[in-house]
Amino acid sequence: MEAVATLKEALAARTHVAAPELVETIEGGSTGKPRLRCYACGHRCPIPDGAMGVCKVRFNDAGTLRVPWGYVAGVQCDPIEKKPFFHAYPGALAYSFGMLGCDLHCSYCQNWVTSQALRDSNATAPPQDTTAASLVQDAVRQGAKVVVSTYNEPLITVEWAVEVFKHARESGLVTGFVSNGNGTERVLEYLRPFIDLYKVDLKSFDDKHYRELGGRQQPILDTIVWLHASGVWVEIVTLLIPGFNDSEDELRGLARFVAGVSPDIPWHVTAFHQDYKMLDAANTTAAMLERAAGIGRAEGLRFVYAGNLPGRVGGLENTCCHACGERLVARHGYLITQYRVTADGACPACAKPVPGRWSASFGGQRTPFPFLPRQRTPRNGG
């Protein structure tokens, strides 16, 4: 555990005072010292003096809530389709940055090296000091249109994300989160002026399963409702895990909930592969994805996609007009092979508006060039 202790010390030196909107003082416990209630995530941790929240990166330092600041643990410029966002600026580059820590502990996490760095001594992702301005300068240099906070859970490092997003907005860039969605109304209100796109991992539609992952289902559902009502563009991803979240009842309930918020919210069902501590579940097949997608469409969702198995899921990588069926965007994995959305974001065949955030023109798909120094490339989702 020495590596974890050393990393904890390193991160404690890279902190900032929490946003006042996200903390309040509450009655002390047995010690009589006041505790701090943190509102960065759905746990709403009451943190005693000298202690950390569930996330292990926000802590009470003599009555001041300290939060992560001034570093990254991963940076990569990717196609926006990798996040995945399919209805937001197709072909654009997304400049992705992440820190360390998470408020959940999913046994199948594909980003465990960053998310579980404070819990698992085998997770080693040293922080690299940086500034918000330099990150945005690099994003512009690489031709990115979007800056995305991802890899770890961005809600627990939201103050740093907002600092980066302020600079991104000044440079004319779009901003986004790739998140588990375990939010609070306070953190979403704090983030809202600086966020354009939000991908939520809806990991299950069973509260028991969420508790196995270290959380609760209701805050995630509340976050989805709040984001959509507030005008943030939302896309939802479910990593389909055989034997965990793939029952017919659960998938129907999940799809019905999303359709009830809006049938225009894209739902991505993506393929699980054995990772981290979940090595006993079978890998997801194309047939499993197609079955889940069929359930989503039957429950009223207009835009359902299957991911992680490029070329093996029929037309489930493509965007089609929900009114006339015209193919609008054809994809093979992250590669766009056809783009036909009009300049005003509509179908060229029937003129029906296509929900999303579209550029006035499609100039082809941008190709990233390497970030220097190279770092481990984290994944999205999971």
C-alpha cells in the first residue's frame, strides 16, 4: 500500500479550495468538530476533519474542503465518436483529459488505472502538473473542437473541469463530460453554465446492482432528467454485461425510462469484455447487442446504437432519420463513411430536424496527432 500512500500525498499537494456552492458545514459528530457536507456527487459525504469522502480525492483539511486541481493523469485527442457522442459534431476531434479517483468501484472498470488509483496499489497513473490554459492551448493546437473531462469520474473533480472549460469557451470550443451521472442538483447547477454535452453511463436499471458498484440508482436517473430539462445535450451508454444487467425486464425498464425523459436521447449499448476484476462474465456478442437495441426501439427510443464491435452489428452504427428512415450518418467504428445531415441539422429527404448538435458543414473527419509526452491512452465508459 506504500504506492497508494505516496500517491495520496502527491495529490494532497495538488488541491484547491472547493467551490462554495458544493460544500456546507454541518453539526459535528462524537468529536464535536464540525463536518463538511460535500455535494460534488450523489453520496453527499459528511466528511469529518482530516477525513476524505468516498471518492478519496476530496477531503476536510481543518474545516476547509480541498479538491483536486492543477494536474492531469491522462490526455488524448480522439474522434468524438469514441466518447461516444453520435449526435454532436460528427467527425470532430475531442480533446480528453482526466484526473484520478472515482465515487464508484466497478469491478469491470476499463479505466481502473485512473479511477481506482487511490484504492488499488496496482493502479499507477502519476499526476502530471499542468494549467487549464495550457490544456486548452494544446487542444487548439491539435485541431480539437470539443474539450471533454473523462477517464476518471469528472463530477468529483468538477472545479478543475470548470476552470478548463472557462478557457475552452474563451477559445470557442465546445465542452463535455463523460460521467457516471451520480450527481446532485447543486453540482449540476454549478456546472451548467460551462457544459454543452454530457454522456451518462447508465450502468443498470436495478438499484441492487448499483449498490454492488458502490452507489445508488436514483441520483443517476435524477441527473439524466435534470440535464435534459436544462438543455444540455445528453447521450446515454450502457455497457451490456451478460448475467449482470442484460435481463429483459431490466433492459425494458431502462429503455422505458429514457424514452420517458425523451425518445430523442441516443442510447448506446456497448460490448463488455473481461477486464480488471470481472473475469468470469462472458464477453458480449453482436447478437446480444442487437437484442438489447431491439428492446430499446420497441420501448420508443428513436436512436439506438451498438458499439465496440465495428462492422458486426448491421446498421446499428448508423444514424437514420426517425421520420423517413433515410440514412444520415454511416459509421464503421469511429470512422464516418457518409454524412448527409443538412446545414440546419435536418434530414435531406424529408426536412425533419435531427435532434443533436450539428455543425453547419461537414469538412471530413479530423485525424489527431500525438500528444507529447505520450501517456497511457485511457478508455471511455465502463
